[in-house]
Amino acid sequence: MMQFGLVGIGAGAAAALLFASVTSGSLLAVVLFYLAPLPIMIAGLGWSHWAALLAALVGSLAVVAIFGGVFFFAFVAGIGAPAWWLCYLSSLARPVPAAADGGQAALEWYPPGRLVLWAALLGALVVIVAIPNFGFDADSFRTGLAAALSHMMRVEAGAADASHTTRLIDFLVTVVPPAAAVIATVTSLVNLWLAGRIVKFSGRLTRPWPDITAMTLPPLAATGLGAVVLLSFTGGMVAILASVITATLIMAYGVLGFAVLHAITRGQASRPFLLGGIYASVIVFGWPVLTLALLGLVETFFGLRARAAARMGRRKV
């Protein structure tokens, strides 16, 4: 019990320090900021989700002590709560009979595809709950976000540059909400993967490492994606909220697309170069993830991995 408490307190303090590092303004500080959920997730995967919950609470109190209440909500909603919830889901398992003849029961752990979907929904929720800070309707939200962006950029340009600056801010007002949701989604997924690898290396990971290349998303996720895509064209605040959810669901299907690529390229000599090039293009340009999301949707409806496995089996025979 003492170890449990010490781990939770230490992880929470470490998460708060990583979160606070962004105030230095350096590039390294930004990287450390995005790693803030990692200590909480290590505590959750290595000890229990209760340790993660304690870490989230300690981190929140530490942020209040450092910054006051200004960044409390940002830490709880953006880091503490998502990290704890993903750890809780990762620890879920249910017994499944190994055979119909009464063999020993096995454990079915919470599927990685559903963890990806939860990370996407949490990433969207983080942005959605922050939107009222700028306005409660579409016009006031855009005006408030534009003012905040202008203040951040501290633009003092002449008349010739003012029009370019206005167009840039208008573009950012449209792009920033879905982009922020995607960043929150990717941050949660990367930290969860890192925490899992670290805990597995230490020997404390209770669940077996999942076969990520075999992950699937629930069929209703595709229906939900289609619905929010349609809603994003309706206009007003509904369109803004729908665009945020659309972006994170596309990211979830992009992750599925990566899993499909890893599965169907097994055994190919060019696999490292192909995967490395695709990862690099996504990191540098971003937009290729749309192609991967399309691949993930095609897999959902047509089962590309099963077809590729069947072809490989016929070749071996």
C-alpha cells in the first residue's frame, strides 16, 4: 500500500513538472509537455489504475500550487483524466472459455482498437469542453479565438501586411480546433504505447502485449464518422463540433491504416523502407494520414488483411 501511494505521488509530481516545463518556451520544453501523461500511465499500467488516479489528483494539486487555478482545468481535462481512463480500460479483462469441452478459461483483454477509439473521443472532448472559453455560438467562438490568436502572434504589421495576417488568422480559426483534437489524440496514443513498452520491459505489465497489427475498430465507428462528416457541412456551432470529432475519428482510422500496412507488408524485403517512408511523410506533411484513414475504412468493409493472409497462405502451399 505504501509503494502504491509513493508511486502515485511521484508520478503525479513528475507529470506536473513536465506540464510546467512548457512555460520556459524552449523546443525541448514543448516535447516534455507532451510527455506529461507518461508518468501517470506508467503508474496505471505498472501498478493499477488507482495509482494512475492518485497520480492525476496529485498532479492537479501540484499544478494549482505552481500556477494557481488557471491551468488546473487544462491539466485535469487534457492530461490527468484521459491518462487515468485509458489505463483503467487497458486493465479490463473478462474470462472467456478456452474450449467448449470445459477447458481452462482464458482472459480477453480490452481490445487495442477500442483504446484507439477512446483516445480519439477523449481528444475531441478535450477541445469541445474548451470551446465555451471563447464563445457559446459560432460567431462569438470564431471572434474570441481570432482575438486569442492575434494576441499570441503579437502582430504589429502595416496596412500591406494586415490583409495577409487576417487571412492567416481566419485560416487558423478554422484549422486549430480539429488540429488540437488530433494532437491530443496522438499524444494519448503515443504516451500509452511508451508507457506500455516501459512497463513491459520492467516486467510489471499485467496484460499480454497486444498484436496491434490485428486491431479493429467497432463497425459503428464508420457510421459515426459518416454522420459527423455530414454534420460538419451544416454550419454554425454544430459544424465546428462535428469537425473536431471528424478529425479525431479520421486519425483513429489512420492508426488502423498503419496496422493494416504493418500486416500486409510482412515478409516483404522492402517493408522497412516502405513503412519508414510512410511514417516520415505523415510526420512531415500530415495529410498522408487521410490516405491511411481511407485504407482503414477499406479494411473495415472488405477485410484486406484476411485477403492478404489468404494469398500468402496459397503461395506457401
